[in-house]
Amino acid sequence: MENSGVNLTVSNGKKLFIGGLDDALLGNPDTKCILEKRENDCDYEIVLMHEPDMADLLKDTSVDLLIAGHSHGGQVQIPFIKTMSTSLAEKYSDGIYTINKKGMQLYVNTGIGTLRIPVRFKAPPEISVFNINL
């Protein structure tokens, strides 16, 4: 996911774009570079990114679905105590969000690992499967 992307034609002739944004903390994310790789007549556009708060960089584009992780869903969620968060996963921590009025969706997966401490509480690990119907 280093600012690259691929255009695919699926079995029904529809066009799908899948791009990957470089890591914001350890890399050099370039949304313009990704979007330049899209074909003009894509029917559906997906961008993968590590840090979910980077979604706002793409809110004024035609991307349909953003998929991120990084947050571990807060990892430890104790009632009435502020959930542990990590940088660039404070605004969007888990689940699905609508990013703009056009209906762009961001899905933040809680993943299966941990960060800092090897514990999860009330932040169940997950593996997600998407069916994209074009």
C-alpha cells in the first residue's frame, strides 16, 4: 500500500479500482498519486489505508469505500473510562462511518492484534469479508 492502485474489469464488464495509501506515520501518503492511477470510467473505487483518520483527506473525491485498521478498536474499553486510542485513529476507531454527503463509506476494522499491551477487553478481534456487487 505505497500510493499505488490497480484498475480491474470484473466478469460483468464493470470497472473496479483498488488503491492503497502509504502509512501516514512511517511513510509518505500521497492521495493525488493514488487517484491519478484510476481510470476515468470506474464503476466503484476502493482505497485501503492504515490510519483511519486519514479518510478526511479523501472526503472530496469520488472514492466509494475506504478500508482502514490501526485502532484495534480501542483495544481496552472499560465503561466510564476514556478508551485508549492511538494517533490517527481518534476520530474513527471502529465500525462504519459515512464520510461525505455523496455516501463515501469508511470501514475501520479492529484487527486481531494488540498494541503496547498484549490485552484486549470489550474490543473483540475481527476479520471482515466484503461482497462488492457491481
